[in-house]
Amino acid sequence: MKTLRNKVILVLALSIGTIVGIFRGNEAKQKWVFRIKSRFDEKRQIAEQKKLVRGGGVALDDIELAAFHNN
């Protein structure tokens, strides 16, 4: 159910972005879609961190995650 809702939100953001692009230009469309995707990804990351903490894990910040994935 959550995956369906997430897909609907992304499709809706892209379709509204297309309408914005028609009226305000391609750059405005890209900014709008980026802003919506950023909010969506941020909420997803926060939910994953909360789930990790509830399970007894340690929440890492962005710098720690980047350092971990580079090694």
C-alpha cells in the first residue's frame, strides 16, 4: 500500500511539473520537481532512521553515512 502511495505521489509531482514547465519554462519545472523529490526523500530517510533507532541501531548523520559508503 505504501509503495503504491509513493508511486502515485511521484507521478503526481511529475505531471504537475509538466504543467509548470508548459507555463513557466523547463528550468522552473526542474526546480519544482527537485523540491518535491527532495521533500519526499527527506521524509523517507527520517522514517528509516526512526525505524533503525527503534530496532536498537545507531542513527548516523550524512557525513558518517558518506564515510561508511566510501570505504
